[in-house]
Amino acid sequence: MSNDYSLGIDSTVGKLKKGDHIFTVDFGKDKEDYINTISKNDSASAVVIKDGYVPDKDVEAYFAAADICVCPYESATQRGIVQIAFGFELPVLATNVGGLPEVVTNMKTGYVVEPNNPTKIAEAINDFYENDRRYEFIEHVKAEEKRFSWNRMVECISDLYDDFWCKAGNGLNYT
């Protein structure tokens, strides 16, 4: 395995201000490589590692402390991480896998980069901080809030019911 992990870690750690931290939560299959790369970095003390399941009661603390949620998945099913991040008005950097690009709008609610490409992840992180995109992205995240709300889900279910059940004459139309 190459030392590609250092690109994202070194790039990000190098931009930290005093007191800032990177929270690394839930490693994939390359946990040892990440830990080795982090331990060799001059600012390793700024990296907080929390490996494993985070209980619901602790989730808020991680999202509230973050500037951006980075989801560098190689493959993904919808786990809801993006919607949770959006619920905390947090932009997301996601890889172009599974349903993630359907939820994250590149350069609006965050970034969508190719998977397995630490250089692109590092470039997006650099762009986020160098161009101070946090508040710009947060405004777009807020605008997307309705799209992922419970009310919107009820509207969609009601529309499906109307389209497929009521139009076939199989039920009552409540709209």
C-alpha cells in the first residue's frame, strides 16, 4: 500500500489552527495504514481517533465540533450519514459511490470526488479551507433541508399512494 493517506492527513493537519482537531471515526479496512500515517505526522496530537460504533447520544458532539463531514467511502449504501450531517448544517465531502452523489451536490452542499483518490480528497479539503466555503455551503445545506424532512417524506408517500393506488380505483383519494 502506498502512503496516499498522508496526502489527506498532511494537507488537513497542516492547516489546523491551535486547538483544532481532526476526528477520525469508523475506519474501513485500512485502519493500520491510517494509524501509522497519523502517528508519523508532526501534528498527530491534533488527530482524535474514535474507532467503532458511536452511540446516538454521542453523535451530536462529533457533528457539532466539525466544519465538514468527510465520507471517503469506496462503496456505500445509504446509511444516512449525509442527512445527519445536513441536519447539523454541516457540508459533506463524499466520494462518488452508491447514492452519495444523489444527496451531496458538488460545490453547493459540499464536494463529490472520485473514490480511492486521496489527492482529490486533499484538494477538496484544501479548497474548503483556502476559499472559506463553509458558510456558502451551509446556506445550500439549509436550502436542502426540506428535501430530507419528515414532511417531505410524507408528501412523497402520499404522492405515491395517489399515483399508484388511487388512480387505479383501489382506494380513497385524500388529496
